[in-house]
Amino acid sequence: GDILDDYLRTDGLWILTRNKQFYKTNNEKECAEKCEAERNFNCRAFLFTRKKLQCLTLAENAKMTVTFNSTDAVLYEKKIYLLQCRKGIGKDYRGTEAKTRRGIPCQKWAEKTPHNPNYTPEKHPNAGLDENYCRNPDGDESGPWCYTTDPATRFDYCNIAECEGQVTHTGEVECIQCNGEDYHGEVSRTESGLECQRWDAQEPHMHGFTLKHFPEKDLKMNYCRNPDGELRPWCFTSSPTKRWEYCNIPHCTTHPPVSGLGSQCLSGKGEDYRGRIAITESGNACQHWNTQFPHRHGWIPDRYPCKGLEENYCRNPNGEKRPWCYTINSSVRWEYCAIPHCDGTERGIAGMSNVPVQVPLSEECYRGKGQSYRGTTSITVSGKKCQAWNSMFPHRHEKTPDRFPNADLRDNYCRNPDGDNSPWCFTTDPSMTWEYCNLKRCDDHTQE
């Protein structure tokens, strides 16, 4: 696979470390190659800055040192050094557990007291014998161990949980269908072995994923879930330096039962619509889901196998109000489609009937800084669609309806909850966190 698959990526994070090397590279992959080849120290992570194309290989990761925000930087940490659980007998375990199963602190591998070790960093340079962390340099069947600081006990094993084959209390190994939106299992660790934060807690991370706002998403205990249409189940982590991470739950080998052919008409929000309408309500033809032109997007059919993203048919993969599509008009990123209702009432397709496109009734201009704006515009100045305020996808944020109850953070409408210069929103483009909205001031008479 890709060399970057072995690393955990965090945007906008810088870490302070004494032991580092600078390189000039063209991209993140070249920087990862420098980290793999690093001989000055054990490379656990690297920083890459996009503007300067600067690469820093690092001896420490975010678990081991101080972190702070830096907009241009991307931190990549080797997953093997983040795992707090062991695979098999734990020969590859590189976590930071440093006490035995009875709670006795471990002796440093490089020290000679109270025990003279057979396994040292000099004799076994590839065994990860750092500090006094539990390791398994000799392939012991009982798992990672260490020399102890108790003169009466030369060595003892460490209590490190198994990573894989996470089993329910009924004894079954858990798995997910599709993207795991319907996963209701009990896995509660991330793919790097971090314990999940409880959904009903706001420590160490504040968030909007509460039972009150997502009653149908089964946000129980600290179990991994997929409430927002991510690629697979995830959770907020119990580590202050890692806001969220995917969980490592295998895909089921059996396919989900096929529930009919999907609906050919609109019921509810139309998430099960599988008809062949491929034109928007204003008459724009839809862009094919498997192409990135004229609009780049993340709804790639291979990644979302159960969303019905075939051809260029209107679909609702993300819980929008109704089915939509990207358009082949480069100046209109996406639009809703007019789908006939299952109860027999039809909404005519604009351009193919005389039904006009409905214009929002509330005023579409703002006064002052727009903190009182309550219109329904949900497009940014560059034409990007707004992300819903109670969604954390593709951007996680803290401007949630429960934290700003008076700001009317409904749906994905442009608002100004924090006293910015004008109404704005988070965007559905993963590369653009937020943008001001495409709105004029009410006293600007150039708007017709």
C-alpha cells in the first residue's frame, strides 16, 4: 500500500522536539521516505509544511511532547508508536506502558541496576528498547515484559490489551456492513488503541454529537459509531492531543440482505431513492459520481458501496433534505433534484414544466454584521455548499446549536454566531474549512 498508510495524519498541529532533521522535499511521501531512512535517531513522526515544502523528521510524537496549532503544518505520526494495544504476542508493540502487571515501574533498558540486562538497545537496535517501556525483544509467547525496579523481581510481564478480534460479550467477533452507519457493537478503542471518550461527555473534547441531537444514532457509552456519514465508525478519543480517530472494525464477509431495489419515488428525505432522474430542479444535468470534473468531491462510489452512487443519478448519501447531485455547470456546484413523491404528488422539474423554482421567502440580505440574519442562503462566496451546523463532517467544530442556542443554527443556513464581519458557514469541501456567504448588505442597492 501507500507509505503514508502507516502514519496517522493531523492537520494544523506542530510539536516541539529537540531531536529533529530538516530536509527539502516536494511532498509528504518523500518526507515519509526520509523518516523511514532516518539514521540519526528513531523516527517516530514527521512534520510537512505545504508552503515551504519543508520536511522535519522527529524523534518524538504528540504523545511524548508539547503540541500547538500551526495552520500550514501537517503532522504524520507512525501508527506503530501510537498503538496502546498489542497484536499477537506484541513483538511490534511500541506503546508507552512502563509498569508491570502488578504495577511495579520498569527499569530503563539502557541501565544496569537493579538488574544487569541481557537485552539492551545496543545489542538489539531494532527492538524499540526506548526508556523503560514494555517490549518483547525475544518473542516471548506471554507478550511484552520489562526488567523491574524491584531488586527481588528480575522481570515481569506487562498488562497490555489485545488490539484485534474485538469480541462482544456474546462471544462474536464484530464486523461492519457498508460504511458502518448501522453498527451497534461494543468496540470502544480507536485504530491506534486509544480509549474512546463517552458520547455524553465533553471532556477532553467538546462536540455536538449528543443523544439529544442525534437520538436515532445509538450514541451509547463510548462505543464507536458513524453518526455523520464518515467512511467508517469513529469516536472522539480520551487523549487531549487527538480529537478523533477511526476504529479498527473489520468488514463483514457476508453481504447485507438486499432490501428490494430501493425506492423509485421520494419518501422521507429520499435516502433510499434509486431511480434514474439525473437532472436538477433548475434543469442542470448531473455530473457523474465517479468523475471529479467540473467539481471535485469526496462522494466516490467505491468508498460508499451502499449509497447507490451509480452513473449521474440524483441521490442523497449524506442525509440532505432530499436527493441532489453535483451539476455539469461549472458555476453551480450542486443542486436538489425534483423527484416525484411516493404519495402521488409530483414536483415538476423546472425547465420541463411551468412550475417556477421556489424562491426563499425570508430576506436574502443582512443588516450590520448579520448577527440577526435568519434567511435560508446556504452557499458561500465561491459557490461552495454549507455544512450543517449539527454535523461534524467534513469539518469538526464547536459552533453547535446547543452551544449557541440564540444564533438559530438551523440546517446549513448561513449565520453569524460569533460576531464575525458577516454571515458565514463551514463548507462541505474538505479542503476549505469555512467561508463567508454569498450575501449582500440590505443597504447595498446594487442587489436587484
